[in-house]
Amino acid sequence: MIEVRGAAKRYGGVVALADCSMAIERPGIYGLIGPNGAGKTTLFDVITGATLPDAGRVRIEGRDVTGIAPHRLAALGVARSFQECRVFPQFTCLENLGFSLQMHRVGKTLRREQALRMLRLVNLESYADEPAASLSFGQRRLLEIVGTFIVQPRFLLLDEPASGVNPMLLETLTGFLRAMYQQRPGVFLIVEHNMQFIMELAQELIVMHQGAVLDRGAPEAIQASPRVIEAYLG
Amino acid sequence: MKLAAVAAVIAFLYALPAVASGQPYVLHIIALSCLYAIPAIGLNVMLGYTGLVSLGHMAFAGIGAYTAAVLMVDAKLSFWLALPIATITAGAAGFAVGSICLRFRTHYFMIVTLAFGLLLHQVMNNWDEVTRGAAGFPGIPRPAPLAIGDWSHSFGPLAGFYRLALTGLLAAFALQWAIVRSDFGKVLVAIRQDEKLAGFKGANTMLYKTTVFALGSAIAGFGGVLFVSFLRAASPDAFSLAESINMVLIVIIGGAGYLAGPLIGALVYIAVPEYLRAANELRLVLFGVLLVLITLFAPQGLAGLLQSGWKRVRR
């Protein structure tokens, strides 16, 4: 479904990706973990068309999508969130979600209804008409993630969804992600540093180290993998 | 209620020449304000709603103006034919120049639009065979009278032209209103807030920005045609860098991203210096101080100030 072959990317002297290959064949919740600077976000950027790789190809459902513009990937069913949390600050919560729907050609009358339903799922309905800028960071994070789900993406890439989210909202988030997956299974790829959160959620972990995939497997197996332990501690 | 108020204001504006019949100077100033407000609306769609600060906006008004001048004087076309052709020409030029300038962002974009503005001004200033050069393009006619059945309207007299300028302004305003309300307008505002995010959500941001640049330029061109027909002559200096910067000032003073912003900005920008004439040499100094004060105390422009004031009153 998603395949990355030999991706390489340098930023000046820093090697972000070095001959990175990875394939995801089945729908599921996948955790992408690794020490800081392992290349996780760069891999996201390469998959979602935010950055052109120096070498290598990206395929989605067999189709070569290397370097195509983000808006065209969105049309193919790819959605993502950002490490720094991006929402439209001056749009209200409803407008933020409405915009995602508008971009997927949902009619005006349906937008409000669908957006309200999603806001209710994450307890944000009382903020429906508040500008996103007035929300707390954790709420903005929820809004951002809800905004990626509302268009029913087949490929969802979340970059550190749990960072900066307080434990109570984190529970809401975990429940929401599970419910979304059960409702409509797709490829969910999640970069995360919060191990407890990702171990609980993911069925498989993919570990990156020094710009390439080091190991992958079930959470328990990864926890016990000597290579992974060495990468994290070394 | 709201509709009735808008209708009353519009009716009053059309009746203004009768009300102020003894005040041709006032009417002249208001007509001029209308003509400045039209390109300002074009720039507001770009700068206020999409976040594209163009420093070459008036060059596109110039393209419209000179296209119409050549069509009317040299090709003997009627004003009513020259107006749409010149508007489309300015829009097409905006599309071409925009697709180059929009490869750049933020201050780089501003510099490139500035360069194109200077370049186009040089063409108007020096292409003597077509634009008549720095001396200006004389003899541009006012529109021929319109007659429908028994009703006829002449644009020669000030009152007649004022009504045309007002109609042009209302048309541009209605277009701006329709854009802002539409899904298209929603994308523009999204691009202003976070262009990258709008792209990831599925918007072809380059296409939207180029379209809006073309649209803003077409509106500027439309205003430019009316402007030179009003003055009966075109001068390159009406479309210079200084005028483009003044346009940015008008939009920001009036309130960028507010529907009424360009109208308020143009009125203040044209009318206030006229009424400061009492202060003679100090007039521009006083005006400068006023602009600084507005920027300091009304960062959202006068329209923003009025809106927040209104909210406080209604609380």
C-alpha cells in the first residue's frame, strides 16, 4: 500500500535519510519510533510530498508518487498532521473542519453536520464557533487530528500526536483513534515519543535509526530487541 | 433591515449630485475616491484576504487604462467596448506576471512585484508611439451617452460621470462580496493563514494565488479605465511605484481583509488631504502624522476599529 525504496535526503551536512526502505502492506496502526534525528519527520515529509528526496522512490498503491504536490496526494487519500500542530488559527473549529471537507468536495449543507458530529466525539462541540487560536494547545491538537480524519483518509500520517497533550485529553485521543480505526481501517502511521501511548495503540512498531529502518515488529518484540535497545541507549 | 439600510445608502449615493448640486468640488472628491477605491478592492482581495502584498498593483491599472486609451483614441472603439477588453487585458497580464511573481513568497514576492511595477511603468513612460510617453496620453473621451428608450444618461458632466464611477465601484464591491462569501474565498483566507496547511488539505495553492492575482489585476484595470476617462488623459505617473505604495497604504489604513476597508481607505486617503489644505504647507506633514496614528492605534485599519467599536457599543 505504501512503499518507500532507497529514500535519501540531506540537509546540508546532516543526513536525514540514508537509503531508507520500508513497506506497509496491510491496513493497521503502525508506530514509527526512533531517537531524535532518526529521520522520522523527514520520512513523513517525503511520503506526503512536502520534501523532494535526493534519491529513492515513493509508491502508494503501486503508483509512483515521488515528489508530487501535497494537494494531489490529498486527493489520493493521504492526510497528515504536524509535529508543531497546524490548524487555521482564525477559522473557528467548525470552519477548520468545514475547510477539510470542502477540499474533498463535500457540499455546504453536509459540512456543518459532519463537522459537529466529529467535534462531539472529542468533546469540542462547545468550542464549535470559537476561533482555533483561542483553544488550549491540547485542544488544538485534537482539532488538528479530527480535521485529518474527517475526510476519511486511506493513509493517515500523524506526527507526534500525543506531544503537549495532557493525560486526560490523551485518553480522549487514544479512544478516538481506536474508534476511527474500527470504523474505517486504513494505514495509520504514527510518529511518537510517548512509548506508553504508542505501545498501547500500535499493532506494529517500525524503528528508525540514523536515517534508515533498523527493525520492526510487534511492540513486545521491539521492546526486547537488542538492536533497538542499543540504538536508544548508545 | 440590513438590506433596507444598504438600499438606502445606495439610493442616497445616487441622489448625491442632486443633494450637493451647489458643491461640485465635493462631488469631484467623492468621484475620485470611488475611482481609487476600485483598484483598492482588487488589492484587498489579494492583500487583505489572500495575504499577497503586491507593490506593483497600479501598473495593472495602467495596463487597463492605456489599453482602453489606445482602443478608444487610435482604434476609435467605443468606451463600452474598450472597458471590458481593457479589463480582460489587465487580468491576462496579471495572470502572466502573477505566475512568475508567485514563485516567490513573502518579502521576495514583494520585491518581484515591485520590479514588475517599475518595469511596466517604464514601458508606459517610454513607449512613445503607443503610450505617448512621459507627456501623457491626451484626448481620452468620456463614455458616449447611454440611451435606453426614452431614458438617457450623459457622462460628460461631473454628476453623470460620478454615477458611472459609483456604479463601477458598486460592481467591484459586489464582486468582492461574492468572492469572500464563496468557497473560493474560503480557500483564499486559508492560504493567508497557513499556505502550507492549505496545500496539505488539498488546495492547489499556486492556482488559487495566480487566479486571485489575475482577478485583482483585472479589477485594477477596470478602475484604471474609468480613472483616465474621468481625467480625459492618462499619465504614466498615475501608475508609478509611488501610486502602488499608496494603494497598499489605502488598503491597510482602511482595513485589509474587511469588505469596507478599501472604501474607507480611499475616502480617507483622497478626502483628508484635500480638507487639510487649510493648513497649507503643513498638510502632508499632518496627513503623515495621521497615518502613523492610525497604524499605531488601529492595526486592523479603520474598518477594524469601527467593527470593534460597534461590538463594544452593542455589548
